Amino acid sequence: MADEWLNWAKKLEAIAQIGLTFSKSPYDLENYTAIREIAAEMFAANSELEKSEIIKLMASYIGYATPKIDVRGALFKGDTILLVQEKIDQRWSLPGGWADINDSAGESVVREIREEAGLIAKAVKLIAFFDKHKHNHPPDILHAYKSFFLCEYISGELKTNHETLDAGFFALDELPPLSLPRVTEEEIRTCYKHYKNVGLPTEFD
């Protein structure tokens, strides 16, 4: 129940986004704009973001409201897992990001590993397809599905790019501070479970 406000804010924003996209009536457009303002106020009251920042973010969403797809690659070396240090918050995550247009989810995660860590990899299994809101991530007005892929190393050496500060392999009991908007320890442990038993079925909400 503690996060129920987030569900309400997301539903209001989705209604506003769809209405602002498809409505032609000035009266309706005014009402949908007001609904967006209410959603922004709800989120601002429960987060560290200013209402103006949230409104700007919401205004960038167009078309029919639908979740975005985040891809994350789990690449192991022995009992250690590849993590990259995010430049945006100096914390660590599985390499990944939004799936790109014209790429499959598997192609997107391989690209993310190459760009963020410098390694050539192959996606071999979809570990999990989760609703981000159901897995202890910080509140986020953007609704996203998170897909975790088990990947195999092919070639290359560790290096970073403009989004990452560092990359390395870590034991599960020695994980660095995690970038929680991107990955949780529970999700990393889920990836490890599937790495040790690749025959497990894909998990989903």
C-alpha cells in the first residue's frame, strides 16, 4: 500500500498522455493538462524531483502510453559477475539500457555490453522479464519492463565509454554500491541462480 500513490500518479499521467495525443477539443486538452499537473504534484511530493522537472519529463512522452523495455546483460566469469560503474550516479549496474529501435532485445543487450564494458558477448537465455515497479526499485514515473539476459563472453578486454566510469567482475558477496534505479541485489542473485542452473524456466511477473 505504501507505493499506491505511484500507481495513481502513473495512471493519471497515462490518461493525460493519451488524451493530449489524441484529443482535438481545446476544453479536453485543458483538462488533460490539469490531470498531468496533478500527477506531477503527486510524484514531486513523494520524490526529490521538482514539479517543473517532472512536467518537462512528462511532456517528452507522446503517443499511446505503454511501458518501455530495459535490457540488462548478466555475464559471468567463474563465480563473479560483470558490472559497470554508471557515470550518472557513480554506482554500479549490470550493463544495459533501453532497447533500441530496429534491434531485438537480445541484440540490444549485446550492444550495451560492448558499448559500456568493451566486451563482445552472446545472449544465450532470457532469465527474467520483470515489471520494474514490482522489484524494489526507487519510485519512477516512467513505467518500464526489465529484461535480464544470461550472456556468454566471446572476446574483448574491459573498457568504458561516455556513460561508464569503470567496469569489472565482482563476487556476489562483494558487490559494490548498486545503482538501484537500474538493478537490485535480488535481481543479480536471480541471474546467478540461472547461471548455475541454465535449465530453469524464465521468470516473469
